[in-house]
Amino acid sequence: MLTYDKRGNAILEAEARIPYELAKGPTWSKFFKGFKDKKILGTRCPKCNRVLVPARSFCPACFVDMDEWVEVSQKGVIQTWVRTDHAYFGMPTKPPFIHSVIKLEGTDCGFIHLIGGFEIGDIREVRKIIPTGKTVKAVWNTERSGCIMDIKYFEPV
């Protein structure tokens, strides 16, 4: 779209898209390969013993390599959540949807994913269904390709 400023200078508004590829590397490749088999894998730090999901190649607290893999629970508790009503570039699904930080059982950090399986139109009802501390479990897509959306969402238990 072409517009002009107060001085008469032309202003061209455009949207640029730059396609790119991202190499996952060995750690994230193994992490997402587990999703194909409906497994959530984490890595354990040999120094502080924390289990992190998504898996990391090194502990961000101890700065040591993490090469012990553990399968973690598909259940966890909601630490916080937010309902998204507006579209933005790169979003995982069409709004409205609920993003949440979930502490999976047996892990020491939050895992960000979608919460679903119920009507999210009335925010007052949503607050009753998924209060902080509510237990949720993973719901897997029938077809999986080794990506974050292989988990369709986490639903309240």
C-alpha cells in the first residue's frame, strides 16, 4: 500500500516473509522423535539432578553436559495460563486458544503447551475448569510427525 507523509514523501507498506529451515540438532531431534512414539523425554543433569523438558544438551544452571535421557509423565499441573483471542504471526493454531505453563510430573521446569478439550468461550467458566494447580494430561494427535504439535493439547483430568 502506498501512502504519503506530511512532507509528501512516499511510504510503501509491505509484508516481507523470509522462508528458512531450522536444524534441530541431536538433542531436539531425539526429543521430538519421542513424540512420534507418544513419549515425552527429558534430560537429567548429572550435577544438580534436575530433569528438564524440553530436553537440553547442557544444564543452564550448572553448565555441564546432560546426556542422561528419561521418559517423564504425560501428566502435570498448570502453573499459569493465558487465553489468546487475537491472531499473530507464527501462532500454533487459530484463536481462541489457551497457552499454559505445565510442570510435568518428574520434571523441574515448566513446559509450554496448549490446554484444550473443553469450551473456552466464557472466561469465567474457563477459570473454574483450569485453576492454577489443576492436573492435566497429554492428548496426542492420531498422526504424528515429530513436532511440538504432535501433542494436540493437554486436557484437565
